[in-house]
Amino acid sequence: MRSTNKKFISALACASAMTALAIADPMGITKTHQVVQAATDNVPAKSAGVDVSSWQGTNLTQQAKSGAKFAVVKVSESTNYQNPHAQGQINNAEQNNMMPMGYHYAHFGADSNRAVQEGNYAVNSAQQAGLPQGSYLAADWEQDAHNNTNGGREASANAITSFMDTVHNGGYNPMLYSSEWLLKAKVDTNKVTQKYPNSLWVASYKTMGRQDQPDYNYFPSMNK
């Protein structure tokens, strides 16, 4: 997800992440995943869903009718931006029997102190938006002008885990979203997943063209 782009996660794009979520909770909290219909606190493995930000409206009914079982809502960015539609999107996801989750668009790069500040801001933003305690709240760590991804693999991992620790301490389940290339090239993901197993939400696409059904021989593209 980019801070200025619309994005729709299909089953193709999200299969890796949601399979991981369905297998193990990063915090070790037991959840029931053997369900047929979407629920507000769990989804089956290999479920399709959407991510939404201020570019989308608050009515997610059509996405739910199209098969989305969860909605990942942007709640915040840096320490000075909150998605004005977040509360409405979370409420509407729950009304449509979709599991709500959240994400924060990171500017902290490899700065652990900044990561704590952004973590606190993300937690406060999630709370204000009504994201239920215990929900997943991801760090969206991408390469752009506001997020330095060249601070070193270990330093970047330390900053990311500092953000995730803050999210955990705030009552949410932390995840890390980024591209497969960026994770492998710029982050010591072993350090992250040792502390938060199965916490990676990976953007990795088999094709940039249209594909209506996910290829599970391709996904998941990374472990954990």
C-alpha cells in the first residue's frame, strides 16, 4: 500500500498473509479459525480481503458481497495523520461481518526511538477509530521519500520490532507489511519473526496482469 494510491487486496495478493494469520497468532492467543462465514475476530485460511484508506469510502458492502472476509484499514501515518474514514470503515466492516484490522504507514525507517513514537500514535489512532483490542495492527514499512529503508538490515529490524513492541503493549497484535524484495534485501526478518512468529504480511505478485483466482503453488512467497 502506498500513502497516495488506492489498493485492493484480492485472494491472490493476500493469500500468504492470511494463511499465516490463520495458522498462528503472533501473541499466542488462541483463536478459532475453522469457520465458514467471516466473523469479526477470525477468518478461515486462504481468505480474500481488502485494504482501505482515505481513498475509499466507508461503505464496504460491495467488497463483502464479492467475498472479502476481512478489511485492513489504514488508521494513521507518521505522527501527524489519521485516516478520516477509519472509524466508518471499521464500523462498516463489522456490519458486513468482516474482520477489521488496521495498519500504520511508517516514516520511522531504521530509527527505533521514532518507531516507538509512531507506535504510540498508531495505537492511539486505532483506539480512536474503534479498532477492537486484540486486533491485528500492522506496520506498513515501504520505500519512499518519507521512510529511509537504507539504514541497515539489523537497525531496520530493531526499529520495526520497537514499533511492534509498542503495538503489543498497547493491546494489539503486531504485523509487518512490505514487499518481498524489500523484506529480503533491507530487513533482518529472522529477528522480527523470532519475536513475533508468523507476523509477515508480504506483497509479492505472480503477475501484474489480472488473475481472478490465487495460485497457491506461488503463495505464500515467504516463510513466517
